[in-house]
Amino acid sequence: MSSTPVVEGPRALAGPVRDRRRARRKAAWRRRALVLGLMSPWLVGFTVFFGYPLVSSAYLSLTHYDLLSPPRWVGLANYRFLFQQDQQVWPAVKNTLWLMAIAVPLQVMFAFGVALLLTRARRGVGFFRTVFYLPALAPPVAATLGFVYLLNPATGPVNVILGHLGIEGPLWFNSPTWSKPSLALLGMWGVGNLMIIFLAALIDVPRHLYESALIDGAGPLQRLRWVTLPTISPVILFAVVIGVIESLQYFTQAYVAASVATGQAASESAVNLGYPENSTLFYPVLLYSQGFRYFNMGYASAMAMLLLAVALTITLLILRSSRLWVFYQGAGRR
Amino acid sequence: MSPRRKKFLIAVADHSLLIAAAIMFLAPFVFIVLTSLMTNNQALSSKLWPDPFQWGNFAEVFHTAPIWRYALNTSIYAVLATIGVLVSSIPVAYALSRLRWRGRDAVFVLVLVAMMLPFQVTVVPVYVLFSKLHLVGSLWPLIIPNFLGDAFSIFLLRQFFMTIPEEYADAARVDGCGELRILVSVFLRLAKPAIAAVALFEFLFCFNDFFGPLLYTSEDPSNWTLSLGLAQFRTIYQVQWNLTMAATLLFMAPVIVLFFLAQRAFVEGVTLTGVKG
Amino acid sequence: MQRALAVLLVVVASVVSAGCMGDDSSDNSAAGTQTTDKTPVTITFWSPFTDREQGVINNGIARFEKAYPWIKVKSVGAITADKITAAIHAGNAPDVAAMFETDNLGAFCNSGAWTDLNDRIDADKLDMEQFPKTIRDYTAYGDKRCAMPLLADAYGFYYNKTLLQKAGITGSPKTVDELADYAKRLTQRNPDGSLKIVGFDPLLNWYENAPVHWGPMWGATWMKDGKSGLSKDPAWEEMLRWQKKLVDWYGYDKLVRWQAGAGDEFSPSNAFETGKVALILDGEYRTAFLKAEHPEVKYGTAPHPTSKPDLYGSGFVIGTIMGLPKGAKHAEAGWQLLKFMATDTDTLAEMSNGLHNVPSTIESQNSPKLTKDPLFATFLDIFKNEKSSTQPVLKIGSQNQTLFTSFIEKWQAGRVKDEDLHAGLENVDKQIDAALEQAGGEVP
């Protein structure tokens, strides 16, 4: 960067003072250059991969664009289609809301429950912790393939075992009622990361709180309600927040499960996204199919703008409430 | 009943819930392993135990698809991206945590926003950009952005740098070190666990990534990663279930091995994201 | 930090140079000139074929390379239509692309993703009358001709002779009522009530059970006056009601369960090939799969049953198509390959013998080199039948089928009441029309 000429101080100033000032200014410039240098990767990255795309998305959402011919201005047509005509949008939104309202809380509660169980174990904590954590390591594509096989309605081990118990298992990924619960099960299986976070938080709950509660005659449930939960509530909030953010981008599992569960060859796969009956058509899946299957990039951009509005609202809400956990945790760590 | 036996049974009863949960967590792995050893006909039947054990399935997988090619591509992606993230995010995190400058907090908020917004929001223009650069079809669109800072890693590292007491830096300053020297000699050393966690997460993210490769490399099978290749097993090639499960296991194996080698880094890293973050 | 900058610079440099190296100078100008330019060139050919089928195609390509020794062809298989679409839009197109999904042609032609071949056809005075009319129909969108046929497909019925004999049935059903009757008589259940052998699987979205393939059984039509006409042609309602009745007889859940264990369509565990289903609607290529994978199966082929007797003998006709993607680097050489693969009689006969696909020119259909196989001849007859029909070529590609199919999924699962069927179809029409409008609106 070019250095601006240092403004001359008043003549009256004695030489040494001026030199000191100059030195200080020089130091300040060097500091600024240093900051700029350190920040430069992010500055470039943020501009090219975030700032510019946002502006570009807003523009493209007002055009018809397929990458082959230049964007053609269509005004608000894409938004009209989005809000009034596209009957796939509402199922996609509903499915995504389902994830937030049902799958996320289930996962958080499950992770919490498993972590709680672990804190009570007297033996083999390390072993159990490893067992519970392992599924979280399975790559999503692999885990989903595994689950589609395990939950095959006819020959999958789960339904075979249920059959031996005299229960006719559900159709799982092949039923619109069960496909989302199946995905939720898959999510609960891979809950290891959350579980570790909860475990660390639970271990951190000060012992004396329990002891004083015990003196007050609190039972196990009361201790959970009045000591454990309040103490680790920031962690629960964190888990919910992460879960909600992840729901907004839920893609891989839905894509793989739908395309594999139909049992149809890839040539039919245009039909497969959302299988069965659009029950696994989540908002990102629909956006992908409009943008990168049909190359309705203008329309996909309009969908992206809607997603931006929703995500921004959620993010701002989180940021407002997060001063609790983002800024304080750093200072007050163990 | 002998007292030892009794003690054992009590321990089992005491942990019965845990044991039941552990069985449920392990069962999918067990069934995947069993299926990977079956014949195809058996995989399509309701029998659960392989008969006979068909160990050849694991070798067979390598004939159904260019697994080595996929593995190589995955490694290229994951290794380069991890290097990129470390090289670009550490300085940014340092500037955001240890240097005082105007607008720092505002920039940090921007980092948070970038971290929280779904990547689908920007995906269309970014794709257009890479297609104009004639890079779609290659691994570069997946790798390049990592050299320009990753919001999550910046956030994580920044949080960790904040916790390092100022005295260490001061001591180095007294010794006459410049800021860069302080970053390299003091912070990198003290922040090793956080850096290891960031590297681990980035590596795993790339190893598992499906959307990125699907978007950018799917039209060129010679650039497919393991995720993408495996997902096409059932749909394009209609590979039999037994082989698919064998491939699934092979795909999981490296991560699980990595986990046992670096268990501490894993657990510390995860804890870092949650509690300390 | 310095290292970071160095790496950054390298990355930036590689981006920039890659951007520059992308060669945009495709020789589109050569259109029409009788090519005498014999500079050696290598072109890329993408096709969806895998394994055995790709081998057959490669043999055809080898013949081309012999006839045009200066052109080398790099053949890449297992490329789906999605990938072709993505590559063209991202500017990475191959020189020639082939795909099964003829549905996409309208979208490709409309957007210019595949170039219009009319100029080249005129310049080379290529006689289009050598192709049967149905083929000319499904390779053009309006007056734009963006594709050449790469063999053709006809759909008919396969019946398992062993299973039919056991049930005392002598031949393939001729009417849809007969089909329903046979389907029930051929079905066998396990002691627990689950399905063991299915006479005929009436669930759509399974194997080749797609609305486009079923429509011709009822003579149903897709479009009316440029708009979607599913609710305007009563044949669709008739078809869906017939289908629902049979689904209910089996039990929807039972069929889904059975399908889940039935094996993959394009694998040796295909349900028809393994005797798990007695009657099936499929393309002529299945005869080749049966020969290669399960030569022991005793089966026959016939036209599919129809709702009206005068339709019998007809069927759904479609084919693999090839085109020159926009931005192809060696369009002229690509055109030569296209022309050769679409019209060379001996090559067509040979590929047809290998794939058991219908050869796509009238001359090759009568070629003496074509293996005489009565099982396959059925499909040649279906193809030549003048009531055989194909699907409309729309600018929204297969989106209309996607929308229709997702309605059918609800219908066959019993989540649409019988009295709401007509209204449901009207709604599908509305969605398709909206998509048509959204996809550009203007004239092609």
C-alpha cells in the first residue's frame, strides 16, 4: 500500500517530540499494514465468495438465466412463481421446518440423554464413549447407504428382526410417513459430536451445587431440573442453534436416501429427488434441482434470496442472544 | 452364585441401559459388516448371517469402480484444502484476536454471519464464476476457496487465541519479537490443540463432502471423490448391495483408523467447538 | 505468513492461467463444407452406456475410426443426462454426447445447449427420409433438429413361459382386462401373506413402469393445443383407475415391500430375469440382457395389451439421441461421427445385434445382416406399427413427467380420493403449464 505523506506538525514543536510522533505514526502505519496483510486472505475470500455472490444472486433472481445465453431481465416473475405457482416450494419448506421442529429437538435430547447415561457409568466410560462416538465418524454418504439397506422394507435386518418379533415393520424410506423419521434416526445415530460436547459440559457442572441440592433433599429428577439443566443451558442453546443452521442446509442424506431408496436407475433420477411423494424434498434439495438440474439459475437465485432472508433473520436472532455464549465463554473457560 | 459372578451381574444390571444403547449404536456397523460378506442373493434375502462368507467381495469392489482414483482425488482435495485453511485462517484469527484495530468487531460479526448463512445462498453465482474460469469439472473450485479463509476455522482459532494470556505475548515483545514472530513462535506453539482440531475438522469435512463434488466434479468421473463415487454405486452402476456395503466399510475405515490414532485431538477438538467456542 | 502469501500467489496464478488456457475457438464455422480437412484430431464422445453395452458401442466407434482414420474417438461411458447438462452449461462440453433421456431434447434445443443441425444436414444433403417418421419426431424440437438417433427402442410385453404354463395361460394378454385377470392368476403369496411372485406389478415408478411407457396402452395423449392435457384426455383417468384397482388387489404396502427385495433393474437380479415377476413392460434391449445374464429363462415377447382392440400391436417408441453440444471444440469431426453412427447401415446392424436395439434407419431395419430372432422381431414390428407413438418434446425437458409422477405417487398410495382424480389431474396440468411459462415463455 502507498504511504500517505506524514502531515507536518507545528513548527514550534521541538525536534525530538516531532521525531517521536513520526516514529509513532510510522509504527501505526506498520501496524495497519500488518493487520491488512494478515486479513488479506479473508478480505479477498469474503469479497469474491460472499460479497459479490450476494449482489449477483440478487440481480440474477430478477432474470432468466441458464448460463448458455446472457441473463434476460424478467422482473419479479421468478418471485411470483416462487410464492404463487410452484407447488413444490411449500412441501420443501414444510419438510425443512419438520427438521427444525422435530428432528433437531429429538437429536439434542437424545445426545443429552446418552451423555447423562455416560456420566453415571462407573466402568468402561472410555469404551462406551468410543462406541457412541464412532457413528459420528461415518461419512454421511456411507451412513445413509447403510441405513437405506438396514431399513429396506423387505429384506433389511431391522424389518427382518421386527418380523421375528411378530411385528410388521414400516416401509421406512419408501413411505412418505416414515421417510423423515428414518432420516431423523440416521441423525440420532450420528449424534456423537453433540454427545461429547454435552459430556464435557456435564462434567464441568460444579459438584458443590449438587451437594447443596442434596442437602436440601432434592431427588435425582429435581437435581436434573434445578441444577444440571440451568448450568448447561448455554450448551443446549448452542446445540439447538447449530441444529437449526444445519437444517437449513440439509442435503446429502436426503439426496442419497431418495435416489437410492427408489431402486430406480439413474436415468430416472430426475424424478427421484424428494422420493417418496416429495417427503424428502427439503429446501436445499429443491434449490439444487432447479439450479443445477434444470439450470433455472434465475429461479434458483430467487430461492436463494428467500433462504437468505430466513437465514439472516435466524442468524440475527442468534447473534443477539449469543453474546451470552460467544463472548463470555472465551474468558471464563476452565 | 459366587460373589465375583454376583458382582459382575450387578455391574451389568447397573449399566443395562448403557449396554442396550451401545448395542443399538453398534448394530448398524455389525449388519453392514455381515452384509458385506454375503453373496448378492443372500443380501436380497431375509437371512442375517453370511453363508458362506464371501471375503472376495472386498477385492471385487475394486473392480466395480475406480476406487483408487476416487481415493486419490479425495486425498488431493482434503490435503490441499486443509493446508489452505490453516495457512489462510491462522493469520486472520490472529488479527481478529490479538491485534487492536478499528472495525475489528464489525469484521468479526461478518465472519460469524458468513459462518452461519447456508452456503446455498451464494452457490449459484459462485458456480457461474467457476464456470467462467473453466474450472467446473475439476477439483479446483473445491480447493481454492479454502486458501482464502474459512469462517468456521477463523472463528474457532480466534476463540482459542483469545484465551491465551497476554503475558506470553508481552514476554516475547520484551525480547524484541515482532508481531509475526510472536504469532509464529508463541501462538502457534500454544494453540497446537486448536490448530490440530481445525485441521482435523477441515480434513474430515472434505473427506465427507458430497455437495461440493456433486456440484463441481460430477460431470468428469476422473475427478470423482469417494463420496460422489459411492453415491453413484447404486444409481448408475446398480452395484449389488453386498458390494455396496463392502465399499461403504472401506470408505468408513480411514476415518475410524484416524480416530483411533488421534482420539485425544478428536475429543478435545469437539469439546472446543462446543464449550469453549 | 510469507509462505501463506506464496501459496496464495500460486493459487491465483493457476486460476488466472487456467482461465486463459480455456480454448474458446471452436470451429463452428466449418458447418456445411464438405470436409477434406484430414488433420488428425481426437474427439470426446460421452454416452450413458456401461459395461457390456458400452463395449458394443465402442465396436461401432471402431468402425468409424477405420472409415475416418484421421479422427480418434475417446469414448466415455456411464454419463447421465444430468452430467451432460451440467457440463454444457459449465462450458465443459464433450464433442459429441449421447443420452437415453430424449425428454431433455426440448430443453437442450430451446436453450441452445445442443446446436441445431439443420445447416449441416442441408449442406451435406443428408436425406432425412431414411429415418422413420417417429424418429424424425423425437429428434426435433419445433423446426430445430438438434439430435440424431443412436438406435431406437420400442416397448412391449415380456412373459415368463414357465410361470404362465403353471397357471394355465397360453400367451401374453391382449387387453388390459385380460392383463388384470392374468396378473391375479399368476401371483403367488408366501405363507405370511407377503408376495412371492407377482403376476404383473402395477405400481408406476418401478423399472420401466412410467407414464410415458404406459400411455400408449390406453392411447393417452400428453398435450392439447400447446398446453398440458392430462385432464382433457379421459384415457389417463381410465388408466389410473385401472391401475389403482389392481394395486388395491395386491395391497400397496405389499407391493412396495416386494419391490424392495426384487433386485435392480439393470443387474442380473432383475425381477423378470430371476422369475419373481411373470409379466413385465420393457424395452427390446431386455432380450439382450436375458441372453447375456439368464439364458435359461423361457420367455416370450408380444405387443403390450391395450384398452381398445385397434391399438393392439402398437407401443411406445423412443431412442437414444446424440447431439453436438454448444462449445464443442471439434464440431466438424463430431458431426462426422454423428452422421456415421446414425446412418451407416452395417454399423447399425452390428450394434443392433449387440444391444438388441431397433436400428434407426429404414434401410438398416431391413438389413440382411440383422440377426433373425423372433423374440426381438416383435419389437421391430411394434416399431414399424403406425399407431406406435412417442412423447412430446417440450422445452421443460422431463419436468412435466416429474410433476405427473409425483401426483401418481400419491394416487397409487391411496392418498387421492377417487372423486378427486379429475381435479388432481387438472392441478397437474396447471403446474406443468406454469413451468412451461416460467421456462421462458417465448417461441422456441
